[in-house]
Amino acid sequence: MKKIFKKSITKRFRKYRVSILNEFTLEEAFFFRISKGGFYILLVLIFVFLFVLFSLLYNYTPFKRFSPGYSDMVVRSELVQETIRLDSLSNIVAMQRKQLDILRTILSGEVSVDSVFTVQNVVNSIVPDSAVKSKKEQEFCAAYEEKERFNLSSIETPKQNINPFFLKPIRGKVTREFDLSKNHIGCDIMYYNNENVVSVYAGVVIFAEYTVNAEYVIGILHENDFISVYKYNSELLKKIGDEVKTGEVIAIVNSPAEKSTKPYIHFELWQKGKPLNPTEYIIF
């Protein structure tokens, strides 16, 4: 029995010469020796290598998305999440477009001062009814707030909105001040020679167009929801979307051709849709 087993092992690991001959000259070009046992071991190693390689490709590359059954559940879940995200982004974009349209009409002078105070109502009109609290929700919120009123841990320190320090938009003298009763929602600043109009504070340009009523107009959005508006410019140096620094030149004004006409610009300051008196924020 031992002799038969030994003979079988010896036979399996007996090496064979594998030669590669030249077809025309029958000259041996290459050869190697291998046994039957070595050949089987080589096949097993190749199989293990391919198995490890495909396992890595399947787990760490997008290759697994092509496997049957995987894409149905995963892709469906991702599509639902992306659909929800797209719906939320669409609502945000619609809200921002509505706000920009309202600001555009305000800056171009197409709406009166009385309608400015109802702008928020127009913006709120695109909010769905599902966002409004029901009667039960209001009662629950009122009861919870009453319960937590004396809980010191729930009391937050109110944030202080510090108003920025504004510069003068142009060197000159205020000839007509802010007067809401007379529908004058800014101040007129008379300059003496050709001057540059500068940004009163750092911000982003949200309006820069020519209007029939106020010539070239530029509006800049600042922090704390401040908006500065500069009207009756001769030439604009910035466009919508440009970022400007405090004191950076944004427009140019020229002296009028007629000497009887006094050169001036109209400057407005807004916050959260309400006009402010610029002389209370800027030292002219």
C-alpha cells in the first residue's frame, strides 16, 4: 500500500519538459519544466488571485452596481433621496427668485413706498399651506412655551445685531434729507466736481441696470440684511454678482451739461424691506 501511494505521489510530481519550437527551423525557442501537481497548484493560485481581485473590485468600486438585484434597491433609495432634495432646492430657488424680483422692482422705482411694507406678504404667498400650524399644533406650542418659561436652561442669550460702520457714498453735501411723509425714501447728495461713487460697506451687487426714472442704478446687499442703493450715476463699474469691499469705487458721476442743473446722486439705505434714514447711520 505504501509503495503504491509513494509511486502515485512520485508520478504526480514527476516533472515534464514543455518546449516551444520554431515552426520553420524546429529549433527550441523556449522551454520550462512542470509536474502535474505543480500544474494543479498553479491553477489553484490563479483561481485564488482572481477571486481576491474580483472581490476587491466588487466591494470598493462601482462595479457592484451592475450586479443583479443590487441596483434595484439602492438606486431606488438614492432616487427617492435625490427627489426630496431636488424638491427642497426648487422651493428655495423659487423663494429667492421671488425676493430678487421684488428687490428689482423696488430698486428700479416701479413700486410705491406703501407697497414696500407688504412685500413680505407677497413672498409668503408662495409658502405652502402645509407649513402653517394647525390649531392643535398652536395649542401644543403654547402649552410647551408656558411650561418651559421658567426653565433657565432653555433661556438663550439674545444675539445682538451690531450695525456696520458705513462710509459716505460720495463726497458732497446733503441737499434733501429722508422724508417718508413726502415719499422721499433716501437723501440727495450734491457733489461739486467729477466724483467717484464708493460702496458704503462690503457686500454683493444685486442690482445694476439703467432705469428711465433714475438713470444708472446699483444696489448692494450687506450683512444684517442691509441694502444700499445708489441712483443717478453716469456709469456703473460693477455688475450683478460682483463682490465689493468697503470704500471700493462702484460708479462714476459726471457734472451735468446744463449749469442750471445741480449735480447730485440719490442714496437709499434699506433693511429687511424697510427704508431707513441714511443720516442716522452715516456721518455726512
